[in-house]
Amino acid sequence: MSNKNLFATISFCLVISFLIFSPPVQASNYTLIINQVRGDECCDPGSSDYLKQQINALNSLNLTANFTVRYDALKNEQYSSLLQNSPHQIGGYLEITPQFAKDAQVEYQGDDSNWYQSQHAYLIGYSQSERKQLIDTFMSQFFETFGYHPGLTTAWQIDAWSLGYLRSKYGVKIHQITREQFGTDSYTMYGGPAHYPYWPSDNWAMIPSKTVNTKMPLIVRQTITDPVYNYGDRSNSYTSQPNDYLIRNDNLEYFKHIFSQAHVQPLNQYTFALIGLENSMDQDSQAEYLRQLEFVSSLVKKDETKVMKAREFELEYQRQYQPFSVYYGEAQNNSNEKAWWITGSNFRVRVRLSDGQLFISDFRIYDQEFRDPYFEHQASLLGWWIVPFVIDGSRFFTGLGNHSYFSLR
């Protein structure tokens, strides 16, 4: 480790004890609900019945939500009419399907077995000129369906060029990418800001801007990740999404734990949680999701969180945005297992307390000049976003609590 990095690490150590023993501050507690709507075309087709079920549940619980809609659902009146008549904010889901590519006059090389891979499903798999054609085609169809351009978009991976184009040409204010993960659904996203929304740099969606960047949409990350156990996990089961934690035969109590925990955080003037579910998930996941919404509604009634539309949240977030954040959590059934994700405009560090040992398990430096590997180049096989690291304990992961690390003792 260089002297510069060692000095930075020692500086972190000096503030860790303060973070650990500081009581939570009074905060504004924000929640976003963003559901993804797929139509009937191949590629994990959605269900209009599940969409209707979600809308009815949200309406009956008096919850405000956001729906991002895929191209095939935009063109399907069965889906679009349900959304046109709902009170929720509607956005665009930029997942590429064969018909979408055909209408944009772009060659599509995927098939039923690999459609979800990054080089087929997302803009990073296409040239900049093709990305423009795809975005313009999508926005034209969205306008035809709803009469306006969306202020919210979703794509689990998206290059910096496309983000800038969405903001400058169509006024997109907020974009949703997926959570921190390694290899899930063919793409790896490791090293970005943890949990809290942020404005990205001009060069890469994984690097935060030092201030509000009006040239780029605000980035939010799909679902609440477990701050203790999501890191290094390959089971994809430690998040708030029902289809994830149901893999472990876990239940609503787990969701209640990580959702409530997300709204009790040290040193932040606001807290944040994002939940949602695709209309292509199975009935068990849909039923569990409705139970989640009932729980969130109960907290809204007690003024313990505020559920917002994306456009309202983005405006509110601008007013109190701070690039420094701490995302803290402990294990549901073992309060001795803790983690702190500390993020600033120049760094990210993860501090872990496990088996009585306090250590740094992840340490990355953020540089505004770091460039998205897909800014100009196309993904040819899968998608890889890995922010350069000083320490990455997840690469030597052998079990919960067992990582390489830099000890603080």
C-alpha cells in the first residue's frame, strides 16, 4: 500500500470510532417505489394481471409509486391503458428486445437463451449511433403512448454517453441502475456508491460527482441491499426484493429488518429506501411484495417514512444533497455482526465488525477522470463495471465474515 493510501486508511480509522458510537440523528426518511413493467415479448414476459394487482394494491393503500415501462408494454394497449389511468409516475424501462431493435433499425443478435446478457439487453452492447437510434425510437413511442417524455428511466446498466443524452435531449432527471452485484444475470457492478442516490460524474455512472451534476440524471440503485451480507454474496439473496430473500426461505420479517434499518442511520440528515418488483416475477414473489407494501403503508401512517414520486424526490434531494454518507447495518439475528459503508466524493470504504474483529474489507478511490469502459466501446460478452480498488475483500470470500481485510486493531 502506498504512503498516500496508508495515510487515507489511518484517517478513516480515526473517524470510525466516532461513527460507531454516534447515536442516530433526526432525519427525513424518503422511500421510492419503482416497479418495472415488461410486455408480452419473449425476454422474460410480464403479466398484465400482476401489473393490475400492483396498481390496485398501491391505490388501496394510498401509496405513491413509479412504473418504468419496457418498449413492448408501451405498444400493448392492455398494459398502457392500465398505466394511463393510474395516478402514479410513469417512466421508461430501457431493456432492449428484438422488436424494439427492429423498430430502431438496429441489429439484434440475442436469442431466447441469452437475451438478458448485457451485450443484447442494454445500450452498452451497441455503438453510440445505435444507442441514439434506440433511445430516440423509445422516446418517440413513449410520447405516442403517454403524450410526454419520461423524467425517470431504468436500465440495470447504462453507459455515461447515454445518460448524458437522456438528460440533455429528453430531460430525464433520475435513472435507476441495479444494485451492487457480481455476475448476476451476466453483469458485474462493483465499487459504486452504496445505497444512497448520487449524481454521477460526466465520465462514468459508477463514480459520484463532487456536487449536483445538472448534466446527468440522479442515480438510484435497485432495491435495499443488506449492508452486512450482500457484499461478497453469490446467492443473490440478501436484498429487499422478495424474489431474492425467498431463495433462502426467508420471510417478511427480514424485509422489515432491512427496510426499517435503512431509515435509522447515523450522521445523515436524511435516510433512503428503494423497493419495487417486476411484473414478470412469479406469484409467490408478487404476494410477498403486496405484504411489503402493507408494511410500508403502516409506517407512512405513523409518519416514519415519506413515499414519493421520482420527480418530487429528485427536487427534494437536490436541496439537501451531501456527497458524504454512511450506510450502517447489523445482522437480523446477531447484533454483533455489523457493517458501515462510508462514501464520499473521493472514496468508498467498508468497515466490518465480525467475530469481535474490526476491519476494513473494501476501500476504493474515486477519481472524476475514471472513464466508463463502455463510453465509446460496445460490450461484446457480458458487462463489467469494477471501480479500481485498494482493498476488495469480496474477491477472497469464503463464507460470511471470512474475507481478506486491513485490520483496525
